[in-house]
Amino acid sequence: MLRKSIKALLAAVCVLGSLSMAGCAGERADGGKTVVELVHYKPEAVNYFQEVEAKFNDTHQDIQLKISSPNDAMTVLKTRFIRDDNPDIIGIGGDINYSNFIDAEMLMDISDFDGLSDIKENYLTIDENLKFVPTEGVYGVPYMANAAGILYNRDMFEEHNWQIPKTWDELIALCEDIQAEGILPFYMGYKDTWTCLSPWNSAASSLAGATVCKEVNKGNTTFAKEYDVLAEQMRTLLSYGPKDFVAYSYNDACTAFARGESAMYMIGSYAVPQIKSVNPDINIDSFVYPASNVPEENILTSGVDLQFCVMKDCPNKEAAYEVMRFLLEDENVQAYMDDQNAVPCKKGSFTLASMLDGMKEYIDAGNVTDYQDHFYPTEMAVDALIQTYLLEGDTDKFLQGFDKSWIRYNRDLIEKVRKYEAEHGNKEG
């Protein structure tokens, strides 16, 4: 598993460092300035980061900011970790990689960073929940989130006087009404297995809860118990999509929705730029996936899409903090939102993209929870498991297989969690 490999690599790095030179812990300077290097995993935001880098360097006399935007940032970062060539700050998502880096003790505890007081509590909680076991400290500054639910063609809805559903039964009734008009309710790009996770995550937020993976690791429940309704919903929705739901890719689905070939599309806000590249004039809005028949139980899926973490061996913590303060300035936050249709993790009055209008109530109230797949190990290939299930249709087989696969790919973690529970009881540290 990645945590083991990272720890092994770190151990090897320490040995190499002791045999050769003393690593990169000394202060780096360029023309007398302290250099702060930031490597992030959002190449689609390269223009934004180029502008931020220029603005920062124009306004700071003692610090030079260098930002890298590699196409395969996680591979680049892990290679650099092996070589003991860590950047000062990394920009990553709130996902399994973040969990692994904390577990491997690679990140600095930034509890003393003054900018944390400006971050919305719900996104700090999402980050906290990503820790494998309770660990003292704060290791990331949530910067931007995204939102996943159901995109819809606003003009089509207005033309047919379709109402936004607030419950699961209302969603199914809406799909029936749309079909009765000879229109496809949903387009699905399930040929690309990762797209199966979008509706899965959106439904799981309301049906399974944010801590279900942790509770399974503790031995308090099983996925067969927690995911049964979720799995059945995924099968039900197939009736309202194309007949061959695995014939079309993500790009195919975006194109079809852009051309008005379906009324809705179960995908995150991140798909809007792709859709608008086909039809710039499409009028898109969104709503929260109504998985529950109790409206108050429905929660928006919104995880930390980008956060900044300081590497533990960063030699210039205060300079790194100054960079993060600059990134958190309202002007820069809004600029990123405008560029990427993102949701801010910072408190304040910001202008959301119009396609998030239907989710604004949930965003403003903090009624959000993380993507379930942020807890899934990559090796488990849950997206492929879901696609296979949708093709075969055997719910019991799928759920039992999910539990078996979870144990297989999380065996070491489960042992670690249960050891912690035995030593500390059921208290969160």
C-alpha cells in the first residue's frame, strides 16, 4: 500500500541523506530572497497560478514564489520525495493521498497558522475526518471545494415546467415525466469507470454518512449493511439513461448533454467547462441529489478539491505562511472561483458560478459532506466494481464482494485502527 511504500522511501531517504549530504533543509536563496516552492496538482488552473506567482513576486521584496503545475503532479511529487527534493508547499486534494501523507508523517503541523481562523469549519472537519486514526494537529489549509449532484438544463426545465425534486420519490416521478415527453432524463458516461462514482458519491452523502468507512474499519458496521439502499438506487437510475449505459464515455456524455440530448446529468460542477466547450450558450443549473425521502436528510457532496500543505522539512515556515496568506486574500480566492467554477473554503462574501445556484442554500449553510471515494484505496478500483455491478445486477454479490475487497486492501489500516481503539477506547483524539 502507498503508506507502506512512502514510509519505506522515507527511511531510504534518511539513509541516503546520512551517507551523503544533509538534504535540502538549509535556507535557499535567489538574489538574497527566500525562495518558496509550491507544487500543485491542478494543471487546469495553470493560468491562475501563473498570475498569482507574478502578483506575489511583484509585491514581496524578501520572498520569491516559484509555482509548478505538472500534468501528473502526484507522480512527480512521489518521485521527488524519493530523491529528498521536497517542495515547501504542496497543493493537493482532500483524498487518500492526503491521508497517506499524514500517516507517513510527511506534513507539518500548521495549527499555528493564523489563516485557519478564516476557513469554514465544515471543511476543516472534512479534513479531520480524512485522518486514518486520530492525530493531533492540522495539516492542510482547505482552499477550494467542488460540488457534485445533478446538473440540469434550466431552459428545458422552464419550458416543460418541471420542478426541482426534493426527495427520491420526487426524482423518480420527474424522470417518468421527462420520459413521457420523449426526452432522456439522464445521459451516462459509464464507459469511463470513474464516472460511475459521481452519482454514487452524491447518493452516499445522504444515505451512508461521512464516517461510514471509519466505522467499518473499527468493526462497527459493514458496507453490506450501509450501502444496500445506495446500490439499489444506482440500479434504478439505469432505467432513465441510455439503453447501453457503458457505450458512452465522459466526453460523449458531456457532448450529449450540451446538445440537449438529456435533461439532466449526474456529475460534478467540474464538468461544466467541458460541457460549455461544446455549447457555450447552454443554461445550466444544479441541484442536490435527493437520495432520501426526508428532505432534511439530503446533504450536498462537497469535498476539499484543493488545499495547501507545508512539508514537514520546509526550512522557511514563516515564508510559506506568507504565501498561504496571499493565496487566501479575497481577491485571489474569487479569481480562482471565477476561473474554475469552484466553491470557496474561506468564510466571506464570494460570488458563486451561476450553475451552482441550486446548491447555494446548502453551501451557505455548510450542509455538506465529503466524497465517499476519498476514503477508498486506489488499488481497490471501486469505480470498476460499481460498473461491474451495474452490468450484472446482483446486489448481494456486489455488497459482499465490496466488504471482502475492503478487508483485502485495508488489512494493515484496519489492524492499526483497531489497535488504536483497543488502547484509547472509542474516543477521537
